Amino acid sequence: METIKVIDSLHASLDLALPEVIMALGAMALMMYGVFRGEKSFSAVSWGAFGLIVVTGLSVMDLAANDITVRTIGFSGAFVVEPFSIFLKYLILAGSGAAVLMAMDFMKREKLARFEYPVLVVLATLGMMIMVSANDLISLYMGLELQSLALYVLAAFNRDSLRSTESGLKYFVLGAVSSGLLLYGCSLLYGFTGTTNFDALAKVAAGDLSGSAQMGLIFGITFLLAGLAFKISAVPFHMWTPDVYEGSPTPVVAFFAAAPKIAAMGLFIRVTVGLFPVSEGVEQPWQQIVVFVAIASMVLGAFAAIGQTNIKRLMAYSSIGHMGYALVGLSAGTKEGVDGVLLYMLIYLFTVTGVFVCILAMRRKEGMVEHISDLAGMSQNHKIGAFVLSMLFFSLAGIPPLAGFWGKLFVFLPAIQAGYILLVVIGALASVVSAFYYLRIVKIIYFDEPEGAFQPQPMALRLILAVSAIFTLGLTLFLQVPREWTSFAAGSLF
Amino acid sequence: MLPTIAFYLFSGIAVGSGLMMISARNPVHSVLYLILAFFSSAGLFVLLGAEFLAMLLVVVYVGAVAVLFLFVVMMLDIDFVQLRQGMMQNLPASATVGLILLAELILAFTARNGAGETAEKIAEAAPMAEQTANTNALGQVIYTDYFFMFQTAGLILLVAMIGAIVLTLRHREGVRRQNISEQVNRDPKEAVVLTNPRPGQGL
């Protein structure tokens, strides 16, 4: 039973996009405050940005409380709100809020404390929120570009460092190519269907099409998915990830690792399952693409990470692998599959944010350290920190009863039900391989000769780490809560 | 008859100047050929009945982008001859990519002709060309149906502006900046000193 609520008036549409409006106006206000107060305003603007993210979250909550249980479409079809996009917006806002808090201390220490950082994070977040609410190829592209442009600048934020500017430039050039692919796909979809609206596109795709038009649609969706695969750093569009992760300032990487991936994954789901729903027994062309991308990402993520010595590069390959696992759930194309992907992204957000808090804590008197060997013997000096970090790595490896295990379980189950046995077998094998390098870090933390203590962490970071640790450790006890939430969110797409 | 001649004229010039643009030895000539290509494409747009796009192409691309290119090319000290050395080595790879793209385009366009069912939908979506002028038709939808995208585009431009400033602006020490309010508020009593030097002694 699918019901769609269409809002005609611009005024009511603005109500629907109230979180986005608040965010846009807030970003501009923060920017003006920063410009007039000058360089000293970093802390104030950062706290302001954090407050803005919280207020936006409350406004999303208000929207959710206003009985948005079905697809509600505003702005003449450009914008859609349903439990699915609301759920993703919560995740995105959580990721961005953490990114703003994590940066405050780091940026001041590294002499990067410029008020543009929180403003750009807020604007990127706005882009992501528009992405997950896009119901039209044009608003999809607009949201994507708003997000990407802000992220390119953030990658090069440490402009006096050669590696940071290099990573920004690399990200920008490759990102521009991927935008080109995406636009080519959009133009093909538009050319063959005569519409950019997702509802109309789905209607045309479901109708009786001649073979050649079908061909054109496949071409279009392939290019579209190629552009989106770049944004979630899935193989074969992953090349930028290790370099950008290594070169960019660490809090920026922590931001890259979670929120943009969640937004792009939301779009990925929307343009596949949303536009070309899978009916019983008939495989959609996009499923083959997703299966291939999933296998390639899982395998590359597992094997390429083995030889890494820099922990940020290692996390880059780990994130490539994790996107592969998330896509396993999507390949099934069922409600349970999307449900699994959402749960996976939720767990991934909490775990990865925790890991990056720990990476930010790798600071000695002489400055930040990034080598895996620098973690040696961390258990001697920081008992709790070492325990939490090891637990997070166990969770990333998918070892029960930690959160990561449930994430993998609920993306593998729907894929098995849909008959993708081989895919799941490869996924399980890849996760065994990846367990090797996660466990190697745990071994370095616990059994190697101590390297010397790290500097103490500020309170905000400890809080984030505590939340992440409690979530990862205790998810088994309250698994039903997020499960109900994700299945409600996934249900609104079908 | 006349539109056909004009079409072949414009497209011939566009393709020819495009070729000249990538093969000209002097980068300044390249930019000039680029401008010529833009102009002929604008002519093609006029033939299609998209006069607003044609004017936009001339104003934005010729008026701003290409002239900017021209300035940059003249300012930069790049040895273009050296840059072009690798061209013969890269030719096979780039030719392959070009051929694949061409094949895809041909495939797409042949498929397009076969898809009769989409023609009506496209006619539905496009504004009525014979009833309203281009500019009018755009104005009717851009603040109504496309309001959301229009505003987002504005935000994207804002991000581009912030980004350019973040990455390039440097407040250097010792640079004398003009401060108009300081200049206006200058007091003659503090700025001017009246002395009465004796002849032959100086100050």
C-alpha cells in the first residue's frame, strides 16, 4: 500500500523543509558573526554551529512528530520527506555535530582555528540533508554539489600543508569527474523518460518500454550509480579515499568518514530501490551493478588495508570495505535489505566516530602521531582508552556480541533470502581477512613495548567516545529499539 | 533552405574552431578559437529557438569565462611546448576513450530515435515554444516550480565564495590598506604643522 501526499503551496512546502531553512539561515548568521568578530570567533562560531545542528535536529523531530508517515512531497515534486529521509537526517546531524565538537581543540592546537570550518561543516550538512530529501534529479545534483564543494574546501583546509592541499586538489578533480559521470547519467535518464522527477521516472520505468528505451535507462542508471559510488568511495571509484584521508586534517577526516557516506548511501538506495523496485523473481539491472561493487569493495577493503602503516589510510580502506558490506544488503532490493543497510549505517556512524576520537587522542608532546606503531603498548598507559579502542576495532571486524556483528548479520540475511549466496560467502571471507588487520592493531595495543603516553583529551571528546563505546558494547541489550526504527524508516520507501 | 545553410555553417565553424583550439601552438590563439566555438554554438542555439540560452552563452562564456581564460593564459608563465610533449604517448589511450564515448553516444542517439513513447512526454514537459518567449517561460518556472533548486544554487555559489576566500586570502603584515573612515576622520590640527622657517635655514 503506497500513499503519497503532495503539498501544493509554497508556504506549506517551506514548512516541510523547515530544518533545511533553519540550517541555511543559521549558517549565514554564523558566517556574518564570524566575519565581523574576526579570527578570534572560532570557539563561539563552533558552539553556535553545534547549537544550530541541535536545533535543526529538534526541528526534524518536530516534523517526525507531525505524522509524517508517508511520502510527503513539496516544492512541485523537488523535495520529499518520509521516515526514511528523517532517519538519515538524524544520522547526518549526529555525525556533523560530532565533527564540530571534535575539531575545536585540534584546530586551536594546529593553528587552524578559523571560523569558516564550522560554517563549512554546517553548509555541507545542509547539502547532505537536501541530498537525502531529493525527489528530482536536479535537487539531487544540487544537494550533492553543495555537499561536495564544502568538503573539497575542508579537505584543503590546512592550506599551508602540502599534503592537505594535495588531498583537496585530488578530491576536487576526481570529484568533478564523478559529477560529470553523474550528470551524464541524469541527462540520459531525462532524455529517455522526458522527466527529472523521481515519481514520474519510476512510473515510466515501470511502464511498457521498448527495448531501446530500456537500454537507455540502464545506461543512465549506470552512470548515475558510478557518480554516487564515488561519493561512498566504493570500488572501482575509491582511488581518492586513502590519499584524502591521509592528507586532510584528522577532524575533517572524521567528518568525511561518516556523514557524507550516509547521505550518499541514502541517495544510492533512493535511486535504485525507489526508482526501479524489485518485484518477485525478476532481477533489476542495477542489482548486478550493486553486487559487483559490493564484492569489489569488500575484497579490496580487506586486502589493501593489510599493508598500511598509517592509521588514517587504514581507516580509509576499512571504510571502503564497510561500504561494500552495506551494499550487500541493498543488493537484495527488499525492504529487509534496506532495513539492514540503515542499521549498518547507524552502527558504522557510532563506531567510526569513536575510532576517530581515539585517533585524535594520539598526541604526544611533540605533536600528532598517525602511525599504527605509535599505538604500541597503549594498554600500559591508558587502560580504558586501550580497551575502548580495541573494542571498537573488534566491532568493525564484526565479532559478536558487539554492534558491528549485528550490522553484518542484518545485511547478510536479506541477501541470502534473495538468493545471493555467493555474495554473502565472499563477504564473510573478506570479513575474516579484514579481522586480521583489526586484530593486529589490538595486538599492538596490548602486547607491544610501550611507546610513551599520549596527552590528555578534552572533555567533549571523552563524552563522544563514551557514547560510542556504550552504543557499541550495549547494542545487543537494546537491539530492538534501532531495529524497529530502521524497519519503520525502510518501510516508507516500499 | 536558409536555416540549413546556417546550421552547416555554424556547426562547421564550431567543429573547426574546436579542433584548432586543441591543436593551436600559441595558447592565446587557443582561447580565441574557443571564443569562436562559443559564438558558433550560440548561433546553433538561436537556430533551435533557444534565444535565451544563446545570449547566456555569449554573455557568460564569451564575456566572462573566456576573457578570464585569456588573462590567465597571458599572465601564467607556462611552457606549453613542453606540456604538449606527452601528447603522442597519450594519444592511443585518449583515442580509445574518445572512440568508446563516441560509440556510446551513437548508441544512445539511435536508441533515442527508436523510443517513440518518450517524444510525447518531452513535448509535455517543454514549455510551449510558439506561445511564450524563452525568457518568459524560464521566468515563469524558476521562482515557482524550481524555487527550491534556485535557492540551493545560491547556497552553492555562497560555498564557492567562502571556499575561495578560505583557501587564498592571507592577511599579510606590513601591507598598507586603505581605511576610508580613518582618512575622512583625519583632523587637520594633527595632520598639518605650520612652521615659520627663517630664510636660508630650512627646517
